Amino acid sequence: MKTLPANLIIRHEDESIAEPSACGQRYRLLSEGDKDVAAWAHAVDIDGAKLHYHKICTELYYVLNGEGKVVLDGQEVAVRPGSMIHIPPGVVHGAIGKMRVLVIGIPDIDDSDVYYVEDESTSV
């Protein structure tokens, strides 16, 4: 059997540890610590995501199942399975409802780039 190149990553969600995040429970499929990745990817079980934003990271949310609303700079937008949401840096975002979302972030995640709205006295 041929060995895969060292820079390829194959990871299974059921082998990833669930951990708390700003949006709910996340499973790091590709993330910090993985060598040579240009983006990160997490499966996230959202159950009411706290309002937050990123100064550097762009996020893409793809709703896998469930439904609810995504809050984008104060506007609520209904989402359902198959919805794709592009969230550029600086956009305050959160979610209402229960849903499973594939979240892709560019560049690679950095927990120091998560800013909670309730933690600040001024807006973005």
C-alpha cells in the first residue's frame, strides 16, 4: 500500500474531541496545530451563539441541519439546511436556534481573534 504524503490530513469527526466555542460545541476537523493548512474547518453544534466578531478571520457557515437565524450586524437572517453565510472580518455575528454548521475560517483560527460584544464598551 502506498503511503500518503505527509502534508495530507484525513480526520474523522468521531475521532475529534467536542469542545466549547463561542457558538456551541465544536469538533476541530482542521485547525491550529495542523501543519500547512490555509484555513480551518469545524463541525459546530450551534445552540444560541454569543455575539462576537473577528478582526482578521473570514468565516463561512454552511448549515448542515436544523434551522434558525444568524445575526449579522444586528439583522436576523433565517437559515436552513443548505444555507451558506459569508462573514467578513468586523461583522458582529451570532445565531439563534439549534443547528449543525460546517464553519470554515480563513486564515487558520486564532482564539485571540475572537472578540465578544458584551466585553467591550465601544462597538466594532
